[in-house]
Amino acid sequence: MDIIATIASTLVEQFQKPTLAFLIAGMMLAALGSKFEIPEPVYKFIVVVLLLKVGMGAGISVREANFVELIVPAIGAGLVGITIVFLGSRTLARWRGVNEVDGLATAGLFGAVSASTLAAGMAILDDDGIAYEGFIGALYPFMDIAALVTAIVMAKLSAARKAEAARAVGGGTMVLSGGGMSGGKSGDGAIEEGLLKGILVDTFRSPAISALVVGLALGIFAEPGSVYKSFYEPMFRGLLSILMLIMGMEAWMRISEMRKVAHAYILYGITAPIVHGLIGFGVGYIAHQLTGFSAGGVVLLSVMAASSSDISGPPTMRGALPEANSSAYVGTSTGIGTPVAILSIPLFMALADVLIGL
């Protein structure tokens, strides 16, 4: 009963904090039919500033981080991303009526990371004065890339198997569009040469990953401390509150779109963030036992696992899997998964408080 009471009190407390309050306010604005909107260029600017701040903060801390302390959570983050995709391939992608490629694309986005959700988690911990490793932002690309690559490769393999089966039945030749299989590759479901390299390049070139990596590099190899403290830190909270308003309105609008999507996606969008967050919590707890990974770090690894990519993932999926239904994976991720992930942050904080101590 103590753990239930702790979780309940933490939930009530966190709903009153600015980060979650602005998210809910955005949903209310959309529900009331408000004409409030943020121009797309402003939204992109906000995201870039947030990611540069997260990246630089991580890079500054990585310079003084113990290699073992960093590498263990990094490996764990990558494994979490891959595990989430495999779990989705055995659940959502096999649900009756769900196209397997659509299901894998959705699982890929849920295995990848939402930078805004990670930023929200950091802000909540900062508000409560809970310490965490400064290199947490550096774990983002490990989980993100691992999940996206795994999902896309599995989707290509699935498409190749179906093409081979159709060719065997029809006695003809089938070539997949989108690079899954070509005339020079047949019979074994082989992936088009260079696919993995292309996915990695596209991922690193995406605005979100690029901003994060640039910030990380600046933090490690330069000395951006003055501009970091004078510009990025003071701007961070205000910009994050605006981003939460935008996400709240977008979430409400995409929830209405989900009526056109199979009920499987709705169920997955509601349950997956919590299940994935618990997987991340488990891996973080192992890292805590092995290296002394902080309780705050365990919470943020859970938040990353619970989140679903709303910036870097969709364009990557559209480019690599043009045959996948974007309304399914984007609607499920942004419309349901992201709000559930943000609202579940207090759950992971309460678990960390009970099992580790915040």
C-alpha cells in the first residue's frame, strides 16, 4: 500500500508542475477549438535550441565522465531500443488486421527517443532538485539509432519474405520499391547493399540528431560554457513550456485522427510507453547496481524508453519505408504515445524513490 500511496501522491504533485501543466493546457486549448498556434519555423527553432542545450550539457559532462560509467548505460540504452522493436514485432506487428510493415514502423518510433519528452523529464527532476548524470543526453542516439535501424531492417526483411513467397506462388519476378530488394539480390531475403549505411547517414542528418550531436561535440571539444550559461540555460524552461503547449494541442488533434486507425494502435499507444519505461527502468537499475548509475539517471533512462520519436523518427521512416502508413505510426506515436510517456514520468520517479531513493 505504501508504494501505491507514494505513486498517487507523486502523480498529483507532478500534474501541478509547469511541464505537465502546459501539456494539459495545450490539450484543453485544442479541445475548446482555440485558434492559438505557433508558426512552424518557431517550433523548429525551439526544438533545435532545446536539443543544442541538451547536447552541450551532455558534452560538457562527458569530458569529465568515467568511461565505464558512460559505456554501461550507453550499451543498455541501445539494447533497450532493440528490445522494444522486437517486442513490437511480436505484439502489434502480429495483431490481426495490422500490416506488419506498419506495425514495425510504429514499434521503431516507440523504440526511438522523443527529445522533448527527455527534456520534460530533465526539467521535472531539476524542479525537484534530483541529481542525474550530465551525460544522459549522450544516451539519446544509442537508443534512437538502434531502434530505427532494427525496425527498418526487420520491415525490409518482412517485405522481402513476402515478395519471395509471392514469386514462388506466381512463378514471376517481383521487385520491391523503396530499396528492400533488387534484381541482384534474391532468394534469401537479403537487404539491399548499403541500406544500413544509408539509414545511419539519414538518421545523423535529421535535424534532431544533428542538433544533438553538434551540441554534444561542442560540449566535448570546445568550451561553450559562457554561451551555454548565458543563453541556453535561461531560455530552456520558457521554450520548453511553449513546446509543451504545442505538443498538447497536436496530441488532441491526433487523438481525433486515431478514430480512423485500428483499435490495436490505440491499445498499443496507451500501454507501450509504460511497458517500455519499465524495461528501461530494469536496465537502468542493473546499471545502478554495476556502476552506481544514479536514481535520477535510472528515471531518465526509463523516460527515454517510454518515449516515442516525434521529430527524427517520422522522416526517417518515410524515407526508408515509403510503403508504411504514416497515419498509423505518426498518429500512434505523437497522438497517444508521447502524452502517455510524459504523464507516466511520476510513475518512474516513484518507483526509483521506493527501490533506490531519490
